[in-house]
Amino acid sequence: MGLMSKWTDGKREAPEPLEGNVVATIVTGTIAWLVLFLGQLPFYGWFADHGHTWWLWTCAAGAGLGCVGVWYVRKRDAAIRRAAAERE
């Protein structure tokens, strides 16, 4: 019997998914990536000299993808609310 069998033997029920303020969570993460990008921007020369510009672009990508995530979760929340209103 392997280590994972205690989790996959079917004796335990899956927990209910946690629902929280998803929009606020995504916005917070997006702001964090943006702050990291803007904080590193003045040091672009140092990053370029040491071959670490990918740090800067990783933060930019995180902020950009976070914006897509904010758009997505806002649409998702609106659709969930709309479906709940239609059921009532």
C-alpha cells in the first residue's frame, strides 16, 4: 500500500470548495506583480548587466496576466449571480 493510497482509497469525502472574494484576491495579486515590476524598473541597467532582465519581465507578465484574470473572474461572478437570479 503506497503513501497516496490513504488519500485515494475512497474512504474520505472531498471537502467543499472554498468560496471567497475571488475578484479581490486576483486584484491583490495583480497589484503585487505590478508593484514588483515598477520597483525593479529603475534598476533595469543592473538587471541587464547581470543577465537578470527576466525578473523584470516575469513581473510584467504577472501583472498583464493578472489583468486578464481580473476580467475573467468579474465575468464569472456576474454569470454566477445572473444564474442565481434566474433560478429564483
